[in-house]
Amino acid sequence: MRPTKPGPVRVPDRPRRRPLFIGAFCLTLAVLATSGYLVLSMTGQPVRTAPLVLDEAGTVFWGQTVNRPIEVAANSITIRRVTVRAGGAAAVVIRPGVVGTLLEDSTIQCVSAGTDGIGPGGYSALRVRVKGCREAFRQTEANPATVVESQQDGRPYPGGAPASPIGPIPDPAAAARMANEPVYAPAQTPPTPITYWPSAANTGVPTGTALRNSGSLSLRTAGQVVSGLNIVGCVTVAAANVQILRSRITCNSTTYSIRTLTGTTNLLIQDVEINGMGKNSASICCGDYTLNRANIYNMIDGPRLSTNTRVLNSYIHSLARVPNSHNDVLQSTGGNNILIRHSTLLSYNPVTGDPFNSCLTIGSETAPTLTNLTYEDNYCNGGNYSIGISPRLIGSNILFRNNKYGRNYRYGVVSGWNRAGVTWDRPTNVYFDNGLPVV
């Protein structure tokens, strides 16, 4: 990281008794003449100064207060727990062609009305608070950004009332009905509160956990436990009974954040946050793991489900749309002994109105059959079909029961619910907003 600095400024000689503010005024004028960026002076007035340029790939810029713009000029830079106060075109500028920028747990304050917060696109923002900016998170269709759990002027981005722990109820009409004491059909019970399911508040790295920086890991020792790591890179596992606990993974691979290789059995991934940087084809692949209390986002597909996989109490959301992508929160193309229970699965972008493809797609394309899969007690919203069951499925003992569904799908909640080998428990697979069966 080599921040650029303004050139030397010569303050004119002055009589010994001249008031100090005159020297400060001269310094301000000199700086005004050298740059096009605005920050606040000690007196609260806009002052132009040069940007702080981050130009070393992989830099983690941490825990600073910066009273001038930041320019990101290299790939895979992380800006974490930073406060930026600046003006100009944007407080944080991502240079053309730069990829992999992550802003996390940071505050951006614009000091002029015409200043954007972050721009022009191609970045990820996680828990970023933007104040007083013309456009908080600037992006384009050709160069989109991923914005997760962030705020603009004190309101959840992209606006509206303060959200519940997992954001606003996806269907505005449903929210209005709930707020006005809706009348339910006879013999129906009121819908379960949205806060019943996992959210950012109770998944991922527990609050207060101190993390140590780490690069990519290759875990090949049986019984190995890694905990309390900030992993900027990806993880491969090739041993039995490995545990990845209380850690954050930020991986910009076009394959997977976590990959299980031959020799992996009984992998536990617990209290972990995974950011796929908009690039992971899937966050985890493919079998022999248990995922518990995980917060996973910003990837093309979420976890792939092969033999001996369990997804429990997890929050999987904010998929990354790329050209020709076919985004699924969860996907299985064959295997045995799969459990998805009590998880929040969001296949919908409320900013763009994009429903992606599904919360869960299943088939048997890469294995002879799909057997013994249970999907229960989950909240799912979005998708072309929220649950997609392939017409090529060869399966048995596939059970869907006690699940709730939102209405931000394109075509319907489920396709192929009556295929051979599938048990769709109609009375307990219901809409979230009124408790009525979806088929």
C-alpha cells in the first residue's frame, strides 16, 4: 500500500506576531490549487486534497480514519473498519478494471452534496454505513456491486423502514396484511414470525470473536481444528473429522470457498461467514460435511449437496448474478443422505427484482440416484421456481415438509412436486404470509 501524497507546500514567510490562522489560510489555498478532492478542514470547511491510493494487490486496510478520498488501484483489496470523510466525485473510487474489492464494517461520510459514496462498481459492501452522499452505492449494469446488510443515511439499503434481523419481509403486500391483523382461513394458524429463522444476528462469526489473519488453507490432518481465523483465500480439506469454527472466509476463486477432496469425512463447518466475492461457482463443494450456523453470501451458487451433507440453522443469501448464470441457493445433482433443516434461503435480489433460479434444485445428473433427502423447517423466497425438481430425477425417499415460502418467484413455488420418489407434504408446505398450502 503506497498512499500518494500532495506535493510539498511552501508557506510564505510572515512576521512573528501574525495570527496563526493566516498561515493556515495560505496552506489551504495551496492545497486547493493542487487537487480536485474535497475533505473537511478542522474548521468544518471543504478543503481539496489528494486521495489515498491503495495499489498493492491483496492489501487489508484496517482500522483507520481517512479524511480524504480513497482510490482502489489493485485487485483483492479489503477495506475493513475504516471511516472515510471526503468529497469529490466519490469518497471511495474503484479504478476501471480492478476486481475483488471488499468494504466491510466501515462508515463513509460525504462532505459535499454531489459526492457518491462508493463507485463506479465491481465491489462488495458488507455492513457499510453511508451518510450524506448523492448515491450511496454506485454501480452499473455492466459493472454491478454486491451490497449486503448495509445502510444509507440510517436506513437499510436501498431504503425503507428499519429491517428485521434478516431484512424486510419479501412480499410488501404480505407485510401490509400482517400489520393490519389479517383474517386467516378457518383451521389455519397465523404465520410464523420471520425472526424464527436464522439471520445475520445469529449466524456467522459470533460477535466479539477476535480473528487472526490467514491465507488459503489445505487441511490434511485427521481431527484438525482451525478456529478464530480471518481467511483471505480458500480452503481445501482431505482428512476425516476436520473442524472449521468461528472463522471468516473471503475467497475470490471461480471454483469454491471450501472444497472437500478424497479422504474427507465428517467435516464440520460451524459459526463461519463465507463471502464468495461474486466469483465462487459454489461456496462449498461437494460432500461429507455439516454446515451449521453459517452466513454465506455473494456467490453464484451456494453449497452443493452430495452424499452425507447437512445444512442446518444457516443464512444463505445475496447471490451474485453474472452473465448467463443459473443461480441456486442450494443444489444437488445426486447422492445419498442429505438434510436441509431450519435455514433461511433467499433466492431474490430486492434491489433489482431478480428472483434468480431457486432456493433448491435437485436432480440425479452426476450420480445414479438421489436418495434420502429431507428438506424441512426452512424459509425460502425467490427463484424461477423456489423448489426445482428435475424431470430427469431418479430418486427415492425425498421428503419436503413443514416449510414456508415467500412470493418473489417468477413462475411458482415448486415444479415437479409429484415426481416419483418425492413426498411433498401438502398441508405443511405453505405460504409465509397466510399459511395456506402452495399446491
